[in-house]
Amino acid sequence: MKKFINQIENVLTESLSGFASAHRDLVTLQLDPTYLTRSQKAQNKVVIISGGGSGHEPLHAGYIGFGMLDAACPGQVFTSPTPDQMLAAAEAVHADKGVLFIVKNYAGDVMNFEMATEMLPFEHATVLTSDDCAVVNSTYTTGRRGVAGTVIVEKCVGSLAETGADLATCKALGDKVNARTSSIGVALTSCTVPAAGRATFDIAETELEMGVGIHGEPGRKREQMRKADAIVHDCVQAIVTDFQSKGLPTNQEALLLINGFGATPLMELYLIYHSAAKLLAGHGICVTRSLVGNYTTALDMAGASITLCLLDDEIKQHWDSPVHTPALRWGR
Amino acid sequence: MKTNFILSASLAIHAAIVAHEADIESLDRAIGDGDHYINMKRGSEVAASLYNELLPLPADEVLNKIGMKLLSTIGGASGPLFASFFMSMAKVSKQNGSDSLLEIAAAFAAGVQAIMQRGKAQIGEKTMLDVLVPVSHQFTLLAAEGKSSTEIAHALKETANQGLESTRNLIATKGRAAGLGERAIGHLDAGAKSCQVMIHTVCDLVIKGANP
């Protein structure tokens, strides 16, 4: 393992401290229990709190700020945060209109947030994101995982909450965006969890993992490496099939997010975008909104995910609205 | 159960988890995401570190405090699951209030039940429950038959082995391996492995003469 590390047990705290210090105009870090909030507390709105294992930066703390999250709870690397973090974060930011948690659908995250909500003294609701269409078989009762589409949910719900909308309305939009969003990921390498010191899986130069999540866990299938267009073709096909199976018409406007897993250059991400947009046009899908970059990473994994969100007027309005966070900023 | 026994078990479990790092980690790398050993180590370490603080307390408070500490320390799926186990075990121990093997078995069963409820999982889903559920059933059965603690300990070690082995040919429907489909077949579950290690450790204490 070759990484910028002082002491393995200090990696997370040192990284969070650097993050908070670099973006001190936007975010404030609390330790023990660990959570981050906006540096200026919002008033009279539903507060949006997310959280999850670390190693996915800029998810979630990078999305704290106007138009997105009010607070985020980072866990250990790839490990859900604990209920005391969520309770402390909610206590710190709640603004009398309830708390909305945005949780990626992983067993650990779901259970920890569930235990927190059982102890929470405020009105609350939860949006579970589950955009990963790689998990197809309905007998897999854990269900689909929440991956990069979570960013789109956080952006849209965050925008709506700024307008003073109530808790139920915010939750409904989050559920809608999630239902209209589908993702699939491909890994060219695994990643190295600092405390483990070695790559989570081994993979040959000639192979790829199709249908990976964001934790360096193996995907659905080990396949042969091939040209980018052929890989993207299979990803787009999986996404289109997913929307069709949900009965969603695909001949409409969409947001295309090409997300890097941490070790894939932007040059390749844009190449993937080029390929995907063309293929989507062939399916009658018109990509009118785009986001390309490292938005939901898996430490140093090489690979990328493709996320498509089918837009309607409401989603478009909340995607386009101003946002000011460390990792996403436009309109102000 | 006795405070002394719980705390000795907690120290022994921490040592056993660390001793089995290689086994647990290789299973998690095969079909998990590589954090299970780290989480088990963090949890068992913090439980062991409470030794002096918990020594003067009654057993049910000891179990409850261990549960609360695990909840705020481990994270992931293991945190809420093991926390629910200890907190439910504490509740039933307090209600029962004696140290008979049958009552310890009842407390253990309540703990396992709490894991099933929290994880919305059952036996046969390639998780820790494939070890814990058969062990709990066997424990209750043997305690009801009036078997001695040593006899029970020997039997439960074997039950734990069988439970672990049963995960090899399962498709995972819960936990991180649930995304893998048929690729999980042929691999033991890492969570089942760490539970087998912990059951063996506690049983070995009893076999060596510790009084539960």
C-alpha cells in the first residue's frame, strides 16, 4: 500500500479536519461524536441530513451547504456511522420543521439510521436511495444499493427544502427522484482500505468487474476488458432495461451523471460521457443536464458509474436551482 | 450469568478475534467489502477496555453497557446487530435474575431474536444467524434436558462448526454479499465465521472450568 498516511487510525480525523478547514466558510466539524454542519445554521426549514461510510468523498460532507445538506455524519471507511452521530447532528441543526434523513440502502446504514430515528425527539422521515440497477434479482431481498444517484436526490431535495416545503413534500420528491434514477458501475481495479492495507479483490489486466457497488466489493460478473463503447453499451442497456421494467417511458429528457470511482482520469470520464450520450440518443433519451467528475468515489478504485435520471419539470427546477457546497456550486 | 464470566469472555473474545484476523479477513475480501475484521476488532477491543469500569456492576448492567458502547463504536451492520444482541440479553437477564443454564439460554435466545428483528433476517441467508440460530436452539434444548455446562459447551462448538459450514453453499440474500448472486456460493460467510470464533471462545472458557 502506498498512500499519504501518517497513522492509519488518524486518517479519517486528519482528512475531515483538512476538509473543514479548507471549506471553513461553508462547513463546521464536530468530533466525538463526529458530524459536520453548515457553518451558518439554516432557519425555519426541513433540515436534510445524510451520512454513510467514509471513502466516498465528496459524498456526503462535500454536499453540505445552501441548496443541499444541513449536516452529514461520516462513518469509518466503508462503515456506516453510528446512531449517536446522527442524533447529535439532528440536535445541532434542526430548525423546527422536521428532519429528513437521506440514507443509501445498505444494511448497516439502514440499521444505524433506524436506531437513531427510534430515539429522535423530532418529527422525521427517511428517503432510502436505491438507484443501483446491478442488483436485479428480486430474491435478493436486501434490495438495490444506493450509489451515485444519491447526489441527485440530495441536490433536488435540498433545493426544495430551501423553499420552506414541509417534511412530507420533501420526502415525496426524494422518493420520486430515486425512483426515476438508475445507475450501474464498472471497476477496472479494486481499492485499498487503509486499515486493511491491500486491495479488496484481485483483478487481472484483461478483466473488469461489471455491476460493482462503491465499496470495492465484487460486482455481478467478472468480464473481459474491451473497448469503452462496448462497456458503455452494456451499462446503458442495463439502465434502459431497468427503466422499462419499472414502466417508465424513456423517450424523454434526462440528466446524465458520469461518476469516477477515484482513480479514473476526467479524460476517460468524458470519453464515457461521449459514448453514453450517443447511445442514449439512440434510445430516444435526450440528455439535457450533465454532471461529469468524481462525485461518489470508492477510495482509489479505477472505474466509473453511469447514472441516468429521467427529468420532469419539478426535478429540472430543483436540479437547476442555486447550490453552494464544497463539491457542487452553481447559481450563486 | 455472572459479571466475572462476561468480562473474562469479553477479554478472551478480543484475543480470539485478533488471532483469527487472517481467516476472517480473507473471507470478507472474497465476498464482502473488506471491513468486517476491522469492525470486529474495534468492537471487541472497546468491550474489553471496559473491564475495570464494569467489574463492580451486576451482569445485566454489564451486558447493557457493552451493548451501548458497541452501538456508538462499531458502526456498519455489526454495530446495531451486536448492540441489539447485548441489550436484549441484558433485559431478559434482569427479568429472570438467576444464573441457571436455562435462563442463560433464554437470554441468549432473546439476543439472537433481537438480531433477527433488527436485521430483518433469518437463518439461511448467509449471515451470522446461520451460526447463532442453531446454537441458540441447541443451547435451549440441552439446558432443558439438564445437561451440564461442560457438555453443553462441547455440543455448541460442534453446532457452531456446522452452522458456519452451512453458509458455504448459500446465496446471500442479506448483507454485503447480497449483490453477488451465485458468485457467493462456495465461500463461507465472514460474519458467520467471527460468530463461530466467539462461540468457540466462550465454550472453551466453560470447558476449562469457568462458571457462567
